[in-house]
Amino acid sequence: MNATLELLERYKLALSLRADSAAARALGVKTQTVSNWRTRGSQAEPWVIEKMCAAIGVPTAPWLLHAQFAQAPDASNKQVWRRVAQSLGCKLGGLAAFAGVPGAQWLLGDGMPLSCELSIDQGFLASLAAWTVCGSA
């Protein structure tokens, strides 16, 4: 399951929404947009990811990183997102407890898990500091 769909399912559960159409209305997107996430594997726009994260109380940054990494069209672009994650103190390749999914492990292309251990408490990075991810650093 891609990042957007995992987040969507958590969003629907948190808001007690059964149908994708109800989630689309609550998010302010077209039903076709949600359908595209399911059928085409596309990722939500950053503002939608932010809105879902806020509603369920999880940090936005890891979900955004995961979505951008997943939709990168080639290895060169994936490497850019990997470097961005690393500059934030993370190792990008998968996402699990970091995004609030205890016991789950999402492995992307190279099967490398995301790990992040920060001791920073400034800006949005502070939200990352409290999370520890499965896998190796």
C-alpha cells in the first residue's frame, strides 16, 4: 500500500468514515482524486497529506518524504529525496513506526527501512525527534 492510501485509511478510521467519497468530501478533494490514489498509485498533494496528518495527530514530514520518494520517477530523483531525508537525520527507504504504524514495515524499492534519530528541537524537526523507526540506521 502506498503512503497516501495508508494515511487515507488511518484518516477514515479516525473520522469514522466508511466510504472514500466521504473522505474526499471531508478533505475537500474530488472523489476521482481519491480513486486515482487507489487505481493509479498516485500520491496526494502535500496540503492533503498535511490535512490528514493533522486530523489523526501524526507528524507530516515523514509522510511527505515517503510520498515524494515513492512518486519519484527514477533512481536519480529517489536519491534526491534520500539525501533530503538524510539531511534531516533520516535514512529513507521505507516507513513504519516513524509514521505511527507500530509493528508495520513499509519497504520501498531497495528494501531499506527508514531510520531517524534526531536530537533537534527546532521547527518541524521537533516532531521527528520523538519517533524511532524499525530497522537499522
